[in-house]
Amino acid sequence: MKGTTFSILIFILGLVIGAIILLIINYIKNKRKEKKADSVIEKAKKDADRIKRESLFETKEEINKLKLEADKEVKEKKNEVKEAEERLLQRENNIDKREEMMQSREKNLEDREKTLLQKQDELQEIKEKMENIK
């Protein structure tokens, strides 16, 4: 009996040791899986950070590009407004010159008319004197 009991004890001990070994192997496998999962998560976080930085950089570049385009458009519009103002000033100056010329012509015409009226009056006086002499 001793031999059978001993065999049974060894068998049970073998089962217990086998179960412990299986538990240790499963524990080690789980730890490896956790470590691999942590590694994958860490890599994913790094990739996400890299993508975030790249996206932020691209966004800043786009903002800068849009700002430069807006500044360029504003500058062009200012130049257009300035040119329009200069054209308007030139037109205004031309109108002022025309007005001065018209006023000068009008004054000359008035002076001529006045002179002609004076000469007409003088001629009328001479004619009356001539008639009185006859």
C-alpha cells in the first residue's frame, strides 16, 4: 500500500506542480501580452502625437499662407483705391482748370462787349455830331 499511496502522492504532486507550471506559463504569457499591448499603446500615442504636431504645423502654415494672401489683397485694394483717388484728383484739377478758362473767356467776352458798347456809343455820338453839323 505504501507503494500505491506513494504513487498517488507523487501523481498528485505531479498534478500540482504541473498546474503551478501551467499557471506560471499562463502568467508569463499574459505579462508578455500586456507588455506587447503597452508597447502598441505607447507606439499609438507617439504616432498620435506626431500626427498632431504635423497637423498643427500644416495648420500654422495654412494660416500663414492665408494671412499673406489677405495682406496681399489688402495691399492691392489700397493701391486700387489710391489710383482711383489720384484719377479723381486729376479730374478735379482738370475741371478746375476748365472752370478758370471759362471764367477767363467770359471775362474777355464781357470786356469785348463793354469795349464794343463804348465804341458803339462813341460812333453814335460822332454820328449825332455829324448830323448836327449838316
